[in-house]
Amino acid sequence: MADNNDHLNRQIRLRRRPNGLVSADDTEWVITPSPVPAAGEALVRTTYIGIDAAVRTWLDGQPGYLPPVEVGDVIRAAGIGEIIESRCDAFKVGDVVTTLTGFQEYVIVRDDLFCTPVVGYTDQPSVMSIYGPTGATAYFGMTGVGQPKPDETVVVSAAAGATGSVAGQIAKIAGARVVGIAGGPQKCRAVVEEFGFDACIDYKAGDLLAGLKEHCPKGVDVYFDNVGGDVLNAVLGRLAPNARVVLCGVISSYLTGEHPGPSNYVNLLAKTAKMQGFNALDEWAHFDEAFSALQGWEQQGLLAHRETIYDGLELSVEALNGLFTGANIGKTLVKVSEPGASSRA
């Protein structure tokens, strides 16, 4: 059993609710002794924190599928780490788990919904890119709601991001023609050359409507939406009959908190289409199925991934802001400690 008296827990807590990008004054750096596990608990040393757009929404004080982060609390985020002390039968020292680590170095876990052992995967960034919440979201959203079929046209927004890049590749595996939407030539190249999409529209370069007309001449059968706003509105105007619109995220308005409704929603009626939101946590009982499929595709060379990694807990806020300034391709991670250090201690 490790002696956690030697461990200091570095944390980033919410000082005040941000307006727009998160500023240094919105957070505070706190150093405390690491927590001590009680019976039925274990102590995790965080190795990587996953940076997702949802983190920003939790700072606004608005209710969602998880409660907001309260002022004074550690900023919530999903991450991966290693058990360094255990008083829980489900975990032993050295086990790798994914959980809600938050922006901190050490966290207490229990054998519950929010802590999942990682078995058989040694590359922790890959786990965070594919076999954690990101991969599950892409899998359930695309296969469960989008249901792409061979020769259909699928459009994915934020296609260079963590969820969009995986969702588009799942549609390709299903036999669909896949068109991405991303911002900037570097991201569009990655979408086509690394993630294997058939085309990518640079929404920053010109007319998105013209790009959709060029690359989706028969309309859009499935739209996997990570953006909302004007991009959603544009794609709704290009729907094919019986189209499916998957509502995954609204990153265009996470900084403002304003979510204007799309004027083109009436096209759902004209095209007998459907638009549906989802929450991957509702599919918890089927996560093993998702990860098994994702692993098989990766081993066959059908599923690529890429990470943007920031080195150091102190860069967590910069990494979060990078999602909204276009600094990321693939999964954004913050490296907090060296994987494997627990087993060498």
C-alpha cells in the first residue's frame, strides 16, 4: 500500500464563472495533501486529462446531463490514471482506469459508473482517443442514431476533432461516402489524408452552401452535428429524403450560452427527415460492444486517431481554450504524469 503522505495534490479550481474563453482569473491553483481512500475506495494518480468541449459548458452554472461545476470546486474532466493505493476489491495497485479525474493530480474512485478499468490496452492516449467517452460517443451516435448505409452521403462537422474524426471513419466502414466540415486547410488535409474522409469543406474559406452543393449533389443522408448554429442550418437545407440528423454537440455556442434555433428546421418536414439528440451514458450497458468493435476496426487498420498533447497540468486551461480557437486536431489531452510510474514506485 502506498504512503500517500508523500503526495501533494495540485488542482485547478473554478474561481468564478467565465465569460467566453476561460481566463487565468477564472481559475485558481491549489495544492493540498492527496486524499486518503476509505474502505471501498482507491486513489488514482492522473496520467492524462481529456479535454472536451463539454468541460466549458459545466462552468456556466446551467443544468445538463451532469450538474454544473460549482465555484470553488475542481474543474471536472474525464481522464485516465493509475491506482496507487486501494481499499477496494475491484481495483489493485497498478490498475489503469478511466474516470472523472478533473483538473488535478490525484482523485478518489469507487467501483461505480464513473470509473472503468482499462484491460488490454497499453497506450493510454489511444484509450482516451478511441476507447473512452470519445469513442463511445462517436460509436453510439453514428451507429445508433445515424445508421449510415452503403452509398449514402454522410456529413460530419468538427470533422478534425476527437469525436467527429472517429464518427466519420465509422460511417466509412459502413460503406458511406463521408464529407467533413472543418476550419482551415491544415485540418481539412488531416480529415482527408489521415482520417480517410472522401472530402472536407473548409467553412472558413468561403461559401459553405456551395461546398455542400458540390460535395453532396444528391443531398445529405446523415448529418453528425458537433457544431450547431449556422453550420447546422446550412446542412439542414441540403438534406436528402429520409435523412437522419445526429445532434452530438453545439460547440459554436458553448462560449456564449446562446443556442439560436435553425430556421431550416422546416426541411425536416419536407424531407420526412428526423433530428435526434443522444447521450452515450444511456448506453452504458453496451460499452463493451462499442469498444470491441472499435478495437477490431483499429486492428484492421480501418480506424486512425491523432492526439494534440499539452505537457503539464498547468496547461489545462490553455488546452480547453484551444478547442474554441482551432488549436486541436484529434483528441486534446493534458499529460499530468508519466504512465507506468505507479508500477515503478
